[in-house]
Amino acid sequence: MNDHQCIDLEHLDLEGAIACYLVDGPEPTIIDPGPVTTMKRLIEELAIRGVGPSELHHVLLTHIHLDHAGATGFLLDNFPKARVFVHADGASHMVDPERLVSSTRRTFGDLHDQLWGEVKPVDPDRIDVWREDEPRYVAGLRPISTPGHISHHLAFLDEGDGTLFSGDSMGITLGGGPQHPPTPPPSVNLPDWYRTLDEIRGIAPERYAATHFGFHEDVEHRRVQLLDRLKALEARVRSAVSEGREEEDAAAFEREVRRELAPFMGEERVDQYFDMFPAATDWAGVMFYIKRNP
């Protein structure tokens, strides 16, 4: 049986924000290596766990956002045997990340380089792609299409012990607090996400492993909670847009999220996290979706 380990990448010295998962078996595998700004720590943590340059076989990407996949190109320089596994629709952005980086810069502005660092293209000869019509396993895990956060999102299921490596499909779980919906622009599709959460119900995993953050066994409770919160955020944003109070409500949502999570994380950690990943940006992602889908 594979051994699953959570590696806290301690992004910008913040614990419990971004995780990479090591599936340590016959073919050592990592899921979501994170951004370039945490790559040094990841390499050190892998070495501590006995995974050196010649041992790593697979780098699995749930999707191509830089907090999940930004380090991939540089990481392959350090692990010459490793291959990348990604949805076919995301592969081209790993080979040529220019559009991806431009989009991320629009979202994060002047913070972009501090948060994510440089992004290096991935050699296409080292990429294995997942296609809907070609189901396959990789490193003993079953890839599952889980669109919503972005159209090419994948999760990876260990059918042996029921662990679902969920990426962002099960939302953000910080400090054991309630679910937060990660819905930044421009790629959120809410109906797709609702269908994904229904599919996860059918899969009934024993636990899930979220990139933000950690292992959780109360899967059904958190699945329902995320579904309810996505629907509530959609209704809230539609109402605010119809009444012309977008800016006011986005700011109110930011305050409410920070206040709700502070008892679980402490005010300092909450502010540090949401200064990097503002809840108002998630509000804006839903607004972006509904203005295209009135």
C-alpha cells in the first residue's frame, strides 16, 4: 500500500496554506508541487523522506494554477527521471506558460513575483496527458475529472485506502474551519462544480487531501458545506450585481470570511493568508461568471 504524506510548503512562511502530497510507493509521486517560491523547501523535504534526484517518478497536477503547478518546469531539472501528468487541456500551458502567467499577473498585480516567482516551460517530451476518452491510472491512482474551479481540474483517487487528492475541488479548509470556496476569475464554472461535488458524493472517499490544506475525514459534511456555500455565494453576488452594489458587497464578504476563520487560525494567520488570496477575489470570480451567464 502507498504511504501518503502531506508536505507543508510554508508559502511565504505561512504554515497550513499550501500542501504538496507525496505518494511514497514503488514509483514515488508528488501531487501539486506548488510555486517556484517554495521549491527549495519541497526538494529538502523530499530528501528527508528519502526521495532524491533519481527517485521521483511522477509529478501529478490537479490543474495548472501557479500555487499548484508553478514549480514544475524548474523541478524537472532537479529530478531528471520524473514525468508530468496533467489534463490534456492544461498541458499546452505548461509547455508555453506565457498566457497563464499574464492571466495570473492580472489577478495578483504587483504581488505576483513575490507570491509565485518565475515559471519555466516544461519539455513536452516529459508530459503525459489525461484525456476523457482514454481513462488510465498513474502511480496506482485513478484520475477523475473534477471541473468547476477550472475546466481541466483533476482529482486523484487511491482506491486502496479511499484517499481523494482533491486539489481545489473540495474547496479550501484552513485550520479545521468551515469550507471556503476558491472561485477566482476567470475560469470558474459553477454548474460544473455542482456536478463535480455530486460525483464526489457518489465516489464516497474515506478522506480527502486538499492543497489548501491537509487531510480530512469528514468528507460528506464538508462536501455539503462547500456546495451550500458555493450556491449561497452565487445568489449573493447575483443580488449585489442586480442592485449595483458590487464593490460594497465584495468588501463585506472579505470581512466576513476573515472574521469567521479567525477563531480557527488566529487573526494574524487569517490576515496573512487572505492578504495573499483575498476573499474579494473569489467574490469577483463569481461575478465574472454570472456576468457571462446571466
